[in-house]
Amino acid sequence: MALTGIQIFKMLPQTNCKECGVPTCLAFAMNLASGKAELDSCPYVSDEAKEKLAEASAPPIRPVAVGKGVRKFTTGGETVLYRHEKTFYNQTAFAAMLAADSDQKKIETTLKTWNAFQYERVGLNLRPEIIAIKDTGDKKAFADTCKTAAENSEFNLILISDNADTMQAGIKTAGFKRPLIYAASENNIDEYGKLAKDNDLPLAVRSDSAEGLIALTKKLVAMGLKDLVLDPGSREIKQSLEDMVAIRRAALKDSNKDLGFPTITFPCEMASNIDMEALIAAMHVAKYAGIVVMSEFEPPSLFPLLLERLNIFTDPQRPMTVTEGIYPIGNPDENSPILVTTNFALTYFIVSGEIEASRVPTWLLIKDSEGLSVMTAWAAGKFAGDDVGIFVKKSGITDKAKTKELIIPGYAAAIAGEVEEELPDWKITVGPREAAHLPAFLKSK
């Protein structure tokens, strides 16, 4: 049960020291209750209070950390069913399958190729996080493949085997990466529970249904294990979706702690081709897989999935933006044209893409408009003529270019006069209304 602000306040030191960043302990307690603050921000809270508050404020779906290094990730920790209620935080992790009996040279080549799959978007580096190593019956091959993947890539690992001895061999060579063990089931729960506990590793739990997971998680939690990932065993698309939703609802709406863990799903076992896998994966990014395992990583399917994930796990109340400033496109010089637009991420990427397509080196000025598109920003007074003019003067563009012509978006033609008043030495040109017309326009300049 979530604590109220007053209940939390009673457990705080009540010194009003302001070191947490707010004026009073009561205000801090209210922020804690609404999820706007972290308990660690209070330097004087007692250990006893910390323990009570941590237990009471723990999310209904346990956050589980997987892996180490630059691609480590946390899955779970969510508190809502719908992203308009509150931002989704811990992104769905993408994994690809690697058979342990593959040729070692081929494995190294595959790892090198997959490791290079990184895409820059809105200033972020988008990439998959994990590789699933699947046992094919050869313990040594499994251990060797786990070692190769752990030592020769940034990826973290899922170790997949039904044999405890084989799993132990994989843990011995790759345990330093803190892999996810897959999977404890009714047949091997004691052995796999011990493996996870002895090696302090997260453990996947597999059953034939969402309901069947309850008895297994109860037993594992009683053994002292908390970092669990659930697989309801669904390998049919409709049932898989139903199970993911049922598990999420049971944890959030029914406070079912036995199902209060992140989930894993396997589109690679539900489809016969990578395109269909991608469709299933896209479904589960939205509802509600913590880890999605594909048969392989291919750019035509991986890139759209990474973009979908980025959008799903972005705060819906705060538009995606790029940083205000000067963006040189195509190595512009002092005589290159100068354009200005808003910092809405989609606007930036469309405009910059069309400029690149024109092959005309250009200075693109991005003005902070609080993430609004051109027309919306203009209507809201966030892209007014005087503001644009002041921004251009302060941007430093005159240190980079001698050009005294500023091209404004066609949809903001109404601000041209105000910009001219602020920049009397400049020629203000109204550009195209649609970004698609920019290449022809720039070539004509």
C-alpha cells in the first residue's frame, strides 16, 4: 500500500534543513509520495526509516538489473498500465539468439557486426542490449560461446539451457557479465534457484501459463531470490499478448506480488521470418515485455523497433527536443545559407534530412521553442519575430558566416517583419512551407 505524504513525513527527521532541495520536510514528503523525489536526497533519514520507506514505496513490479558495462540495463519497475498516466521508465531490452554450436569464427564475426548496430537519434545512441546464448547439447561449446560473447562484445547475456551442469559451465565463463539465467521451471526449480542464489544472478522463470508462474515465484522468493523475470510460456501471438497484459494488470491492479516481476517474450519462437518477428516485438514493446528475444539483429527491423521504443518510453507530457544552437550540415563555410527553425525533434530531423539531401552546405539554427513545431510555437508565442531575431544575434552565427540572409520557415512567414526590425542589417527570406521543397529552394540560392 502506498504511503501518504503525512505518513512519510512522520518518518523523516523533520529538520527542514533544505539539503534535499525543497524548503521543508513536509514538502519533501509530499514529493516522495507523488514520485517526484528520491529518498536518497535526504541525508539525515534514519536507516530504520529508510528500510520501512523503501519497502512501502517499492514499485509493484520489481526492477531487475541485468548485465554489467556500457549496455547494462534495468527492466521492470513500472507503476502504471498506460503511459499517459505516468512515464514508462525502464525500456524494453532487445536480444538476439546465438546458437552455441555455431562456428567460433562465425560467432566472432556476428558479434562484431551486431556490436556496430548503433543509431544516433535526438542526441541519443540507440542500440540493442543483449544476446541470448542457446544450449544445443554440448556443454563445452556452450561455455566457449558464452566466454566469446562476454569477452568480445559490449552485449550482456541471457544463458539458455535446461541442463544445470551446462548452465554452471556457462556461468563459470561469463558470470562476470551478470547474465540472466533462463530458465527455472517446475522440473528444475531447486537446481536453478541455487545456481542463481549462489552466483547472485537474475533468474528467468518459465511455466505453461501466467497462473502457473505463481507457485514457482513463491518458492523462489522463499529461497531468498528477488531478481526474477517471468516467461508465461506463450508461443502463440494472441495468447502471448493476453499473458503480458494479465501479468501487468495482476501486479498493478490486484497487487499480486507473486507476479510483480518484469517479463520476457520470444518472437523468434512465434514467427517464421524476421519481418513477422519484428511485428510481434513491436506489439510487446507497447504491451508489456521487459525483454524481447529475436532470432537475429537486422537493421531493417532493428532500427524501427529502437525508434518505437524511444517513443514509447519518452515522457508523453514533454515533447522530444534537440538542444538549441548552431548545427552545421554538409561542412558549410562563411558564404553558406542560414536557416532557422524550432527545436521540436521531428522538425529538426525532417529539415536537416532535406538539407542533407540537397547537398547544399548550410547553417541550421535551432531555437528553443519548448519542443513545439513551427506553427504551434508561433501560435503559442514561442517562435515570435523579436525572439528569433534576438536568438540569431546571440547564437554566434556571425562569427561563422558572413551571410546576412536569414531563411525562416514558410509557416512562420508572419514573423518576417518583426525579425527584420530586430535584424535591420539582414535580409529575411521566407522559405518553403514544406520541408520537402527545401532541396530545390536551397539549390536555387
